[in-house]
Amino acid sequence: MPPLRAGIIGLAWIAANPPDPAPAVALGVRHPYSHAAAYDQLPDTEVVAICDVLPHAREAFVARWATRWPRLRAYDDYRRMLADADLDLLSICTPDHLHADMVVAACEAGVKGIVLEKPLATTIRDADRIMAAAERHGVRLSVEHTRRWVYEYQAMRRLIREGAIGRLARINATLNGERAMLFRNGTHLIDLITFFADSDPVWVMAALDEDFDAYPPRYAGDGGRDPKTDPGALGIIAFANGVRAVYQGSQGTQAQTSLEVIGEQGWIHAGIASHDFRVYLPGPDGPYDIVSRSLPRHATTRGGVLGAVGEMVDLITVGGETLSPAHEARRGVEIMLGFLQSHRRDGARVYMPVQDE
């Protein structure tokens, strides 16, 4: 079979950066952390079209990647690109609030699979438009919440499901620092919360950072550029299976990202920024004798963005189910919008389903 024809819309670093070298040449490169670098590692794909409204972004991408894909063409209009390029596979890496029209257009143009950067959308209406278009046209769609394609997070979920820490009761997630923006980066932690809770959210309540007291009950950001337009938040999420989670993301704090899942008989700590994973269980001398061990680490042939893009190639050519389906990403959109609405109601509970306000 000829390589799948791939395209990329939006050419920021997550779309365009080259892979980082490994410490020794014999080890090749680190797992790619951009879509272009992921396609570069997949010989059954060829990037034939890219699009960005900024000329310098198009020029930089061509300068970096044209020798790898000599048939590459650059566009400033994604609709013209979709009409011309006859794509099998598409990465959408545009600002958060621009996803829906592009997904719908790609589905109508005959694209077979779409890897969509997080979050799924910034409104319920757009989330539903995206999902309806993919279903109507039979398009494979995954949402690039990166950690779903990382070994340790999948191993954590397996331990929880196997009962290694007893019945799951609580999840604490922390995202601090200047870029602790709810929709731009908080979506990763919200997604991990729903991933581990493994249940439908029932209600949320929240308060935003003090600088965002007047923030409206709807997304008012600029697509992820300016932290002053996308709030920090402190929120509680209650799930149908009894799990409750605390999301703490504050912009006025030292940068730090971590998550803990807490069961009746132990807990697991994920140092997301430090990539340190530890399991804590009671020892032989009573409940306060806690024994910890590192979660085993294993090298995998794919992971992160390479896992997401490689999985989409498999979904198109072989079939199967994505690790990051749109209906689960929609839960995250509901939770984040619920936080905004709860804040405007002085921290009152907001029950699911959440509607746009």
C-alpha cells in the first residue's frame, strides 16, 4: 500500500518541532513530541500538506521538513488544503476554540482519521458538532490527551482496576504555575481524573483564582496564548461510582504538576512533571507502616504523540478503538464549563449534563 497522505493544520511547536536527540547516537531519538516528528517515525505516512495563517510558520515548517517530504505543499486556508490534498489522515493543532469547523470540514472532505489536539472543544455545542460529524461520515477521531499513550498511566489504571489499592475513593490533581490555564493545560489533568475515576461525572463545584472573579460562565480565552484569558481554578468533581476528585490549578504559584489516586488500602502518586511514579501500601506493622515502591518503568516502541498518531494509522488500516475517544474528552469539556458556571454561582453545585451559557 502507498503511504497514507497526511496533513497538519496549525504549525506551532506541538505540530512542527523536530525530535530531540538521544544522549547517544546509537539510541536514535527520544519519543517525538510533535506531530511532524511522529509522522517522521512512521514510514507508512507521508505529510503532503500543511496549513497555517501565519507565513513565517509555514516557511519555518517547509525549511525544517521539506527534505523529508519533498511533495509537501503549504496552504494559508485549510478549506483549500482539504479540497486539494486528498488526505487520509489529519492532525489539527490549532487554538482551542477553533477545532469544530475544521473537524467538520475534514469529515466532509473524506479524511479517514483525525488526531485532534486537546481540548476537544470549548463549548458543548462545538463538542457535539465534532462528534456528530465524525459519526455521520465514519471518521476515526482521537483527542490528543498525551498521557493516555504513556506506559505509566496505563499501568496505573490497570492497578486501580485490579484492586491493588482497594476501592478507589479520591483523586487529587495539582497544576500550578504561570501556565495553569484551565482549558489550555488543565484539560490534561481533568482528563486524567476522568480516566482514573472511570465513571460519569455527576456534579462539580469550583472557585476561580482571585484575578478571575469576573470571568463569565463560558470560555472567554484566546485559544491558549495569554494566561490572563484562561483561568486557574480550584474545583471538586463527584462521580457516579462515589469517587470524588479535587482539581487545584493556580497561576499565582510555583510551577508543579502531580496527581494522586487514593484507595481504601493504598495510593499511587504520579509526579507528572518529574515523571516519578510510586505505589504506597500498608506494611506488616499496621496501617501507619507504609511501604512504597516505584512503579516499574518499561521502554515502549511508541508513546505520547507518536502513540497517538501511530494508533490512528492502525485505526485506519486495521481497525480497533482509540485510547482517547471523543466522548470521554467531552466529559472534560463539561467539567471545565461546569467549573466556570459554579464560580459565577458563588461555588454552588452544577449538575450534569452541563449546557452552554
